[in-house]
Amino acid sequence: MSKKRGTISRSRRLLLLLCFLMVFVLVPFTANTKVLAQPLTDTGTNLSAPTGVKAESTSSTAVTVSWTQVEGATGYDVFRSESQDATYVHLGSVSEPSRNCPGLTTGQTYYFKVRAYKTVNGSKVYSAFSSVVSAVAKPSAPTGVKTVVTSTTAVTVSWEAVSGASGYDVFRSESKDSNYVHLGSVTTTSRSCPGLTTGQTYYFKVRAYKTVNGSKVYSAFSSVVSAVAKPSAPTSVKAEATSSTAVTVSWGAVSGATGYDVFRSESKDSGYVHLGSVTTTSRSCPGLTIGQTYYFKVRSYKTVNGSKVYSAFSSVVSVATKPSVPTGVKAVATSSSAITVSWGAVSGATGYDVYRSETKDSNYVHLGSVTTTSRNCPGLTTGKTYYFKVRAYKTVNGSKVYSDYCSVVSAVTKPSTPTGVKAVATSPTAATVSWGAVSGATGYDVYRSESKDSNYVLLGSVTTTSRSCPGLKSGTAYYFKVRAYKTVNGTKVYSDYSSVVSVTTKLSTPTSVKAGTTSTSAITVSWGAVSGATGYDVYRSESKDSNYVLLGSVTTTSRNCPGLKSGTTYYFKVRAYKTVNGTKVYSDYSSVVSATTKLPAPASMNGEATSSSSIMVVWSDVEGATGYEVYRSESRDSNYVNLGSVSTSYRNCPGLSQGKTYYFKVRAYKTVNGSKVYSDFSPVFSMKTNPWVYIGSDIVITERYSYVTDFGVVYRFFVVKNLSGKLMNVSTSSKAYDASGNLIAADDASYSYLAPYATGIFYEYYSGGNVDTISYFETDCETREVRPSLITNGVENVATSVETTSSGCVVTAKNNGSEAVDFLEIRVLFFKDGYVVGTDWNYFTDSDYEIKPGKSIYKQFNCYEDFDSVEVYVADGYVWN
């Protein structure tokens, strides 16, 4: 029974195969036939037609078809067509439930269907075809879409490149689901979107496209991304410990930001404290605990409508508070076996550790700790290079918290550089260079040049601290430098060169210096020219050895020196100079010369004929004069005879011829160092002899003034002078004659108590106006006894002054002597146009009949005519025994 069923089964299978072949031969193979589109109801395999078939464009030239796994299937055949109802092309068989279909035309719609098969006895038994699915070959939707806020008003959208895409369209909206605005097309994979409102959320999506035959074939839209237009997060954030208790946080500026908020924590992930807002790109954070690690983050903000719109936080940075790294570190060889290391003070540091090595990168030895900012390192080997580094520390709770090491510095042990280098010109052709001794130096090399920066010549080596440099050119600038050396194993180890010093060799000292008087207030100094000199400075003093004043500089070999005091000796010295690089280089001072300025010439001369054979010459005093020389001639312009020297300002010149005119001139002199220094001559004065008549051995008289009244009365005034040193009572008589020699009138006159050397004024009057000559006769010249002191305390010590009034004048007499004067007799003559128009006299005394020393008395004198000038005569002034 079972065998029979098995035979029937094989027969049935053969029959079914025969029917299938007949159908295959008789009906064309079109994948679009309704028969093939329907699943077979009985294949003998029980394979289901594939379901869940999908076709999805994976690029602009490829589509991937996928379906659900069919239970029992060995594999799958995939078919493609460009029309749903046209012929399908078998793309091949796959064992997995998907297949990539490349090589397609962008923008073309493709149709796909799939059938499963099972291999039975080496033959495929197929399921029915799946339903038909279609897809268009188009660019993939952009992926990896991102937004980056680039400023407070801009966002940049970016995405990954889509294979085969010609470009991309970017869309923006303020709502996630609608109202997208096309921002434009780009061929790059990013687009900046400016002009946004700060604080507003914006949504973006992108689609790719490929241009085919002038038309764009679009991908699907990317996923939507969003961004808020806000300041960018600060970048380049740094935190640096600036001291043991402070940190400075800094960052790069954020475009458009109003300011920045800084946060600090002692934990990286929590506990941040807002330190405040700043508008700068850094903030100092003081008051920290040394040795503690702090964390910082920053966010920027922009103030919009009074509210802050914040950026995201920056990345977190951290720093541990510790002393700052020492800066300004220097290593200087201080001797051939020692180096001193120094550095700038570190704020808050307790001290510093200093390290030394003979190699830059390793084997540093701790030399110890110091609390100062330098350390001397002795005991080194001459000529060897040593390396140093320093770190600061602060002691916290008994432990040292260290700064980082400073940068490494090095120095070579060698003699110290010579200091205190000086160059001094010792003559016009030599200079001496000197310097301070260098500890440990064997000797010194000295170099010279005429240029500061090059061409130095080694002058030789010395073991002293100075060197003379002869053979130089005068007035020339020379430059010198020195270096010390120490001889080690037969080789010299040199110091650095000293600073360059310069000196200009002196000019020769001016010679042949002379000083000559040119006036009462000027002296001219001259000297011989000095070769190479630019100019000369001239100095003056009133003392030979001190207090010289620079009168100025000249380029000539002489200088006039005005503005001097007359009759004064001045001392002069000169030095030459040459201008080198804007600076004067001087010679030594010349020898001192002197000259005395002239005295002023006597300004005026006067005189009176004291007899028929003598003239009294009087001149103005010259201040500072030792004496005067008086010269006389009978001609104004020549043949003057020196009458001798006097110390007074007057001289009587006897031995003259009566009635003859004589000419006089005077010059003052001052005796300086035994020699006379003369003034110029005074103006020439002339006078005729015989105006005076002696009427006694000591009394002379002369007529001086006369006038005739309206009534025909002739007034004649004559002057009487007491040439003796005694008080005189003078009485005279006169006779007047007309032109024919007839006596026409006679008169007597007296002058009581004419003081020693005093001059009195008498007057007589005659009724006739035809007086031609008058003869005078002495009738009584009585000598009065007075104290000897009267000679110096009489009229010669009385000073008078005059103030005119409407009717006359007021005369004030002052006793400038050292003793009292009992009384004074004073006469006044009033003049108009040179003629006497009136006279008056009066006695002066005080209420106690004594005019004491320094006392002034005044009296009114009257005139009844118009007058224009006044003469005052003090006739007497004495003290009775």
C-alpha cells in the first residue's frame, strides 16, 4: 500500500513538471504578467512569495531592494524594469533578503519584484513573485546635519557630503514643522546663516540635489536640526596661577558678546560658584588657598532687551595655586671661581630653591634654599659652563608648595668684567686708562680704537689697574675697552669686555695771552691760535686765584670784555676746546693775565684866578682815584706841561703872567701794584689871570656881579676868600673911578667872622652908573681864636639845599660835622638871565645857639624881582672858645 502511494506521488510530480514546461513554451516570459504577479498556489515546495518588499534610493545611481526572509528559501531572484508593465530584467540571485542595484540613471523610476526559490535535487523550485515596488534613483538625504552658533546673529549649518550630489538646498524656519524658507543653494557642505535675532530658536533642514539634463533631482530632506542665535562659547580658555593665592582666567573674545560670566569650583563636575561678570577677556581670581586645585568655566552673553542671552559653557580648565615661576633669572660670573644667580621676587613666596648642573638637561644639584632673590655660588672651576634653575616655594602647614622651575640660565666662570673704567687725557698726545681691580685676575688686556664699534687694537697686557697710552693725536677722540684674564694651565681665560669709554686728547694750552685796557669799562683779552681748536672759553675774576666767571665762547683769538668797573683790576684766563660728538673737549687753562680798567676822566673843570699870577684849578672828583696829574699850556692843542701830581681835586697854579690866558687839563690815576693806571684827560679848561686882588696876606677879593637899578644906582658884588686857616674879621674900603680916572665914589665894607677857607659875598652901591674901575684896600683883617677842631668842623662840613618859592627860596643847612656849630651866616644871590636881581642874608642857629651834628636848620630868603636861579654862600660857621 505504501509503495503504491509513493509511485503515485512521483507520477504526479512528473505531470506537474510537464505542465510547467508547456506553459513556459507557450506563454512569453514577462515579469509583468498577471500570472507571475500572482503567487503560485501550489509549487510543491510550500515557499511563500516574499513580503515586506521595499525599494529605497541609496545614491543618485543606486537603489537597494529589501524584503522579509522567506522560511525555507535557499535564495532570491531580483528583477528590475523601467516600467511596471514592461519586461523585467533578472538582476541575479542572492541568498540574503536584500540587494543593491547600482548603475542606474538619476531621476529614473525603477520597478522591482522578487521571488524566493529552494534548490531541490539540484533544481530551483520558485515561489510566486512578490508585489511590485518602485523607487527613483536620487541623491541620498544629507546626514550628519549640525548647527554651530558662530555669533550672536549667525549660525552655520553643516552636513556630510552626499555622493553624486550637484549641490544642496538649505531651509530655515522659526517653527519646527512649517514655514521653512529656502536660504539658497550651495555646492559646499556648510552654509552660514547670518542676520538672525539673538535669543531666537531657528530650525534647519537640508536636501541634496543632482542636476540632470538641466533639472534638479532632489533627495529627501535631512532630519531637522535647531540652534539658538546666541554668543559662541568662549574658546582658548586658560587658567594660570599668578601667585600663591590668585589665578587669572583668560579666553578668546567672542564676536558680539556683551560680556562674560566666570565660574569656579573645587570639583570638576559640580559646585561651581559664579565669580561675576566682566566685559574683558580675562579675570583675576584672588583669595585662593595655596596648593588647592581649582576648576573654571566661562560663558559669554549678549544683553537683549535687558535680558542676557547666554552661550554654552566653555570647556573646563583647571589650575593649582602655587607660587609664580621666578622670572628675570640671570647668572653672572662674579669671579674666576664664582657665579651669582639672581631673579625677581615672587609675590607670596616663602623662599627659593637653587639648582646647579654641569649639563643643561640633567644632574642638577640642589644648592640650598634662600629667602633672598640671589645666591652666590662659589668654588667653581675657571672656564667651565654651569647651568642653573630656580623655583619658588611657599610653606603651607609645614610643607613646601613649589612653583614650576624657571627657564635654565647658564654662565661661564671667568674673571669679572672690569668696572669703573675711565680714560683721562693727560696731555695733548697722551691718555691714561684705569679700572677697578678684578678679584682673581692674572692681568688685563687694554684695547684702543678711533671708532667706538670697530678696529680695536690691543695695546698690550698689564698686571696693574691702569695703563698710559702715549703717541696720540691732539684733539682726537679715542675709545678704550679692557678685559681681565686669568691664566689656567698656561691658557688665558678672559672676562667679558668692559664698557667702552672715550676721551679726547687735550688741545694745546693757549699761549701769548694778553689783557689790555680799552676804556673805563672794558678790557680786551687776546691769545695765540691753538691748532685744531674749535673755539675758546674766556674766564674773568676780580681775584687771581678764585671766583672765575665764564664770559662765553669765541672762535676768534681775542675777546672784548665790557661792562667792567672803572679803575678795577681784573684777571683773565683762557682755554681752548674742540667739539667732538657734540661735546667740548678742553685744553688746560692758560696762565692768568690781568689788566686794570681806566679811571673815568674828570668830568668837568673849573677855576678861579687867585692873583694876578696864579689860577686855582678845580675839577670833579673821580671815584677810586689815587691822585691827579695837572697839565698846563699856553695853547689849547699842544705843548702841555705836567705840573705834578696832587691827591686833591684842586691845584693852585702860580708863576703865571698877569692878564694871560692859560689852558689846563687833568687826568686821574690809580696806583695798582706800584704802577699808575691813568684815565683819559678831562676837557680843556681855560682862564685868564688877574681877576683876584690881594688885600692882605691871606685875603683875596674880586668883583663878580653888578647891576644898575632903575634909579641909576650901581650895585657891585664882590667875593672875599679867607685863604688862612683862621677865623678872620675882614674890613675893606674901596674907591670907584670913572673911565678918565676921576674918583667918583668911595665906600667901606666889612665881613665879620669869615671862617677858615670860607668864601663870603659883599656888595657896595654907587649913586652913579659910570663906574669903570674900583680899587680895594684892606683896613682891618683881625684874627679870631677858635678851637682847632673848627678847621674840620666849620663851613666845609655844612651842606646846603635850596627850594624856590613864589617870592624867594628856602635854604636848608645841615651840620655834617662831628661837633656843634654856634651859627652860620648865609647869603643868597638871585639871578635872572645871568644878572643879579636881588640879594638877601641871614644868620642860622638853633634855639640853644648850637647847631648839633646831624642837625638841619632852614630859613626863608626873599627876592622882589623875578628870578630864574639862586647862588648860596656860607660865609661863616664856627664855635667860640
